[in-house]
Amino acid sequence: MKRKWKLRPGLATLIASLSILLFLAIDLIGFGPNLGFPFGYYGRLNQILARIESNPDLEVRQVDLHHDITLEDFYITVRTPTGGDVRLRFEGASDRPFGELLQELKKVGM
């Protein structure tokens, strides 16, 4: 009997650890939903979205993605305080420095 009790916590820990690793691997390769992490396949998109959403004057209206081996291009349509929509273009996002991607946010005053 004692042996079964020792095995169960170890098995539960192993299953939990493998589940966490599986979710992280899925996010890194872009297979499955966007889990919101600032790293991995959707990392740059999530970092940009977090910056936009931190500004209460802006509203994300639409997000378009170009799925491939890497998330090369993504486009975010933002509603500005004046009520107009601005389409932000993040082309070549997987190859460009993150600082260059942030330059696109100047179009909406960030």
C-alpha cells in the first residue's frame, strides 16, 4: 500500500510537468492557439498588442496574421481617439529588430 501512495504524487508531478512542456512547445512552434506569451511563435505580436492595449485611448479593431514557419507578417487595425482607424503593418516581423517594429506605433502617437 505505501508504494502506491508514493507513486501517485510522482506520477501527478510527471504528468503536470509534461503538460506544461507540451503547452510551451506548442506556443514556440505556432501550432495551436495563441497563449499570450511574450516569447515563442506569437511573442512579438503579443508584445506589440500589450503596448497598444496599455494605451486606454486606443482600441484594437482587427488583427491579421500571415502564418508560416515563423510569424513573418502581422497587421493590426487600431481605432484612434478621433474615431479613425489606422492599419499598422508589421512586415518581416520575424527578421527585423524589435525596435524597428515599435517605430510603426508612432502612427498612432505611441
